[in-house]
Amino acid sequence: DSGVTQTPKHLITATGQRVTLRCSPRSGDLSVYWYQQSLDQGLQFLIQYYNGEERAKGNILERFSAQQFPDLHSELNLSSLELGDSALYFCASSVVDRGTDTQYFGPGTRLTVL
Amino acid sequence: AQKITQTQPGMFVQEKEAVTLDCTYDTSDQSYGLFWYKQPSSGEMIFLIYQGSYDEQNATEGRYSLNFQKARKSANLVISASQLGDSAMYFCAMSRYNNAGNMLTFGGGTRLMVKP
């Protein structure tokens, strides 16, 4: 158990809908990251927050947004869902945001868009 | 841009034998970190080992060691005395040391299957 929690574990929804994925980092970690794992794209970095502020953005679609709250939990919002958004979404956390910091991953949320 | 290449999509190893999983990387950065993660069939990503680009000694963590050859830009994972529970996907990843965040770039992964 990495100490990072993600809810829900599974999510099944329809095209055009909006969902929210939630992540709680390890106690004491200030940085939260979101990654998407799909069969065709592999593991891709989406976005990073550090102590409530956006730190870096990767290949995140405009239909997707995220935020980190004062208690450091984070939410990833996915809207106007398409079939291709079906994937495993991971949240990870690290103490700060240096390149030496190990990122510990949550169990993931498996999103299925029908 | 950074790139990680794992050339072995799948590998078999006999239980109790050692196995090496290959990872090569491409970066113009002088400072970077290299990581290996394990993803069992249950789906979670488990951190195994870390090597910093300025570390002179190869990293070791229990049965895992990282064979770091900076000039060749390779960071191979060595698993000694393989166990059935080692059957999983293994991902090599790289991080950057800069002020633009700390995202990981992943390779495509290697599926390791341990035979009894």
C-alpha cells in the first residue's frame, strides 16, 4: 500500500458525460500528479500540482481539468467524454517537486466510456 | 525532449534465476532521475528503485539492482533470484530536475513472466 488513495476504483459512464476522479496523497506529500494509461498511448503525464498550484502540464486535453484543494487532495474532472478516454487514471504524490523525489502511485481509477 | 525505450516487450525467466530488463534513455539534461516501477496484473504501480544521474554507485534495493551506464544512456534493471510473484509489467521512467515540474516520462514496458 503506497498510502495514496483514489476513488472510485471503477467508473462506467456514457459518451458525453462528465466524471470526477478523486485522489488523496500520502501524508506529508505536497505534490500530486495525474497520469493516464491506455493501450495505444501507454503511460502519459497529464498534470502536476504542488501545494495547491498548477506546476506542470503534459498532454492533457482541454476537456480535462484538475485542481488541488487546501487539504492537498486533488480532483481530475473529465468532461464531454469520448470512447477514447477509456483508460486507467493514476494519481501519484511526492514530498515536494524535485527530480529526485520518488512518486508513489495510487491504485488507479479504471474509466470505461460506453 | 526526453525518451525512454524498452526494447523487450516480453520475457520469460526460470524461477530462482536472475533476469535483466533493458532500458535506454535519451535526454539533453545533465541532471535527471531514473526509476523502475512494477505493475502486477492487479494494476497498481509499485516503485522499485531509483538512480540519480550524478550517483556514482549503482542503486540496489533488496533483490533489485540498477545497472547504470551513463555514457551508454542505459539503466537496466536486474532482478536476482526471480520469484513467481515477480511476474508483472515493468516500466522504466525518467524525471527532470528543473523548475518546470517533475513529470515522469515512461517507456513502453516489459512483461516479465516467471516460469516455475
